[in-house]
Amino acid sequence: MKYRTRIYYTENQKAVMWERWQRGDSLHQIAQLFDRAHTSVQRILAEAGGIRPPPRRRSRLALSLAEREEISRAVAKGHSLRWIAGSLGRAPSTVSRELHRNGGQACYRASQADEAAWARARRPKTCRLVQNRALARLVADKLQSAWSPEQIAGWLKHTYPKDESCQVSHETIYRSLFIQARGALKKELLQHLRRTRSMRRSRHHTQKTDNHGRILDAVSIRERPATVEDRAVPGHWEGDLLFGTMHSQIATLVERHTRYVMLVKVDSKDTETVINALIRHAHKLPQELYKSLTWDRGKEMADHKRFTLATDVQVYFCDPQNPWQRGSNENTNGLLRQYFPKGTDLSGISQAKLNAVARQLNERPRKTLNFETPAERFGQCVASIH
């Protein structure tokens, strides 16, 4: 049987991998640079869970290669340890340990000793979640409640502002999940993340674009008032359809000021059905909290003028292939994939179930709200109009 030779990459090659990975390139794109299979690149990145390790640096107190070469030459000439230490400005014990670790005076080689010292220096700092098991259990509990690592980290800092022992960064949580060798969090908790992948992805990774048809008499997003743009006042929403299998879909709505989410069951994606569902939903909210709706160029909103006539809610449309213009809604649709993964038949999901999912999202702390919840912010808006 013929075995394939194991592929080894230099530190410079690995640095290129990490740079391209952080830039959002795929494994296949990176592998093409080295004329290798994507699995060889994945092996390197997966060791760190897709999170680039911090660059290694030598301690300023450690012996340099030049000093080790001086030691090697002095030993070959028969000089004493004290003489060698004096010439280097080092303690005799430092020279003694250096020789003892690397074969003694008879076998000492400067380059080999330097490489061995670099390898021995790999002593990763113990993870805070390993040191503080109570904190690890709290993080695990929040993950099981479908909180994101960033929400957990922000909530901990907000809840325990003066106790750093009860705080942990979201990067530490991700590393603990993706790098099981840390022994901090169980691998099973990965299933509670929004995106169930084995490695962390760059936020610059290619995302799908919007390519819907043309809407007649569409009012451009560029005509929205400034108060909508800067999220200064409540009542302005972003919307879209989230699709499942078997031609199923639900309407997703996000209030821009509070990030409050509402989900609407829609039986079909034809414009009459969608508009009727949105009209019924709009009548459930006070008019002060429903002033405008921003949508993409989907044909389901072709009858948008009837919606505006029935609700007095102005509809604005994003530019073609610019879904980021309704970023709050795009983000929410990503979060909803945790509950309704691609391949799910959404036709069997009841409105009660949709309400329960929306409630979970609205009761999570949000970084952009200073780790208050959308429910708290929206409740304040409702109270202010009564």
C-alpha cells in the first residue's frame, strides 16, 4: 500500500493561510495558493478552531541564538562556566541550565539548543474557564439558552462590572468551544451556536446577495427621513421573508430603534397573501410604533401600495443586491436559522411557535443596546405613548 507523504507548511505559509482566512477566503481558495487539497489547509486552521493564534515572541530574558553560539564556541575552547557567564553578562546558573538541558558540554550545539528552547516555550496560559469552573457552568447554561458568546460576555460585564473573576471575553468562549484540548467547555455546546460549524468563520466570508426583480413605483431607501436612518425614534421596521423547503416561508420584522423582532406566519409567497398577512399584523400595533417598513426587492411586495393604503405605513425598498441596507433584518434572519435551519419545512410552524421564538430573541441582551434586551427597550416605547 502506498501512503501519501504528510504535508508540512512553513511558518510563513501558515501566516498567509491565516491572513487569507481572516479576509474571508474559502478553504479551496487558500489551498489553490499552495497547489494542495483544501483538507490540508483545514487541518492547520482547525487546530486553532479557525481563530488565529497570537504571534509567538521570544522573551527578552531568554538566551538568543547569538548568545548560544558564544556558549558553544567557549565550551569548545574549554572555558569555565563562570568565564562564559561573565562574558555574556549572565548568571552562571543560566549557562549551567542551558548546557544541562541540551546534552551537556560534550554534545551542546547552538542551533539545536535554540530550536529546542523555542519548542519548550509552548506553554499556553490556562484558560479562565478552566480555572473558574463556576464561571464555566454559567457560560454553559447561557449557551444552552441559545445566547451567543458575545451576548454572554457582555451580560457578564454588565452584571458584574467590578468583579473581573466573573467576566470572560467572547473570544475565550469561542476558543474553548472550538479547541477542545482546553478542556473548558464540552463539544456538545457547539450545537447551541447560531451557526453550527466546526471552525470559526471570518466575518468577511462571502455572503449571499439579493437578486430579486423590479418593483413598480418603489420608493427608494435613499428617500427615507434622517430620523429613520439614525434610528433616533421607534416605529421604523425592516422586513423580509425567511424561506424553508416545500415553498414555505415566514415574514420576519425587526424594529430599527429597539431591535424588537416579530414573526408572521405566511401561507404563500405570492404578493396578495404576503400583503394580507402584513396588513393584519400591522393592525395589532399602535400607529406610533409602525410608521415605515423597509424591504428588499422581492416580488412578494409588488402590491406594496395596497399595504400603505390600508395601514398608512410607508414602504421603502433597498437598492438591488444591497441586503446590507436592512442590516438588522439580515442579522435576525441569520439568528433565526438556529431555530429554523435550512431544509426545514416552515409550513407546519404555528404562529404560537413563531411568537415563542421571537420572545426568546427579544429577551436576549444585545451589545448594540448596551446589553439591555429588545423587550425592555420596546416596552419603554409602548409605555411612553400611553
